[in-house]
Amino acid sequence: MSRTGYLISSDPENLDYFTGVISTLELSLTIELRPHPRRGTSEKTPTHIILGKSPDGRTVEIGAAWLRDVKWGSHAGKKFLSLSIDQPSFSKPLNLAAYPPEVGDEWDVVFRRRTGNAA
């Protein structure tokens, strides 16, 4: 996994709103995460929507995120975000994960390639 950006929660106790940056060789996005309007209606419903800015400055929905718990390993029980960003010019969605910091308030956003048994 390689670090591709960061997120900062506006309320570290709540984890509803985040702002951040995602950068790769082909794109640089300033993003915002807000609560999904239907969150909690099913396990598959995203907990957050991901918003970005269009070239003309309009706010557009570009993806979704799921707040999850790490299920195994030394970080079992800790929260992380699974993000999926997609838009018409992408050949496939950009799948990322965001992990909270041990110290400070900047969550690390890392690229993760989907596999057949991904969480």
C-alpha cells in the first residue's frame, strides 16, 4: 500500500465530516466526506458520501465511503474508512483506505488494489 493522501476529521469523536487531499500521478483532488443520507439503513449502505469540485467549481458527488472496524491483527477493533471514488473518465474505481493516526489528527489515505476476497 502506498500513501496517496490524508483526511482530517472536523470532530475526532464523531467521525461524520472529513476534509482531505488525494494525489496520484494522474490526479489531485480536494475532497470532503459527509454523512450518507441513508446511512444505517443496511450494512451495505455507505456511511459517507465523497464530494469533490468540478473544473468550474461546482460540488459534485464522486464516491462513497464505509466506516468499518478492523477485524484482525494488532489493530483489531479500531476504525478505518474504505473509500471508492469513481467518475466517467476513470477506467475503474479508485479504491482507497484511510487509517487513523497514532498521534495527531491526519488519517493516512492509502491506495489498495481490489482482490477477489477484499473486505
